[in-house]
Amino acid sequence: MSWELLWKVVLIAVVGAFSLMAILVTILGARDIKKLLRKLRDEEDED
């Protein structure tokens, strides 16, 4: 295995991991914000 191939594999793995984490944070973060806003709206309706 040459150094060039090694760094290509590392680069692809890191970019793939970053992409996966970015997608997960976006989806799960949006879900949490929806929960937060729903909870705030429900608390406001009770007052």
C-alpha cells in the first residue's frame, strides 16, 4: 500500500464520517427544536 492510497482512504473515511454526523445532527436537532417549540406552546396555552 502506498502513502498516496493510504491518505486517499483516510480522506474518504473522514469526509464520510463528517457527512454522516452532519446529517444526523441536522435531523435530530430539528426534531429536538420541534419538541421544544411544542412544549413551549403547550405551556403557554396552560397559562
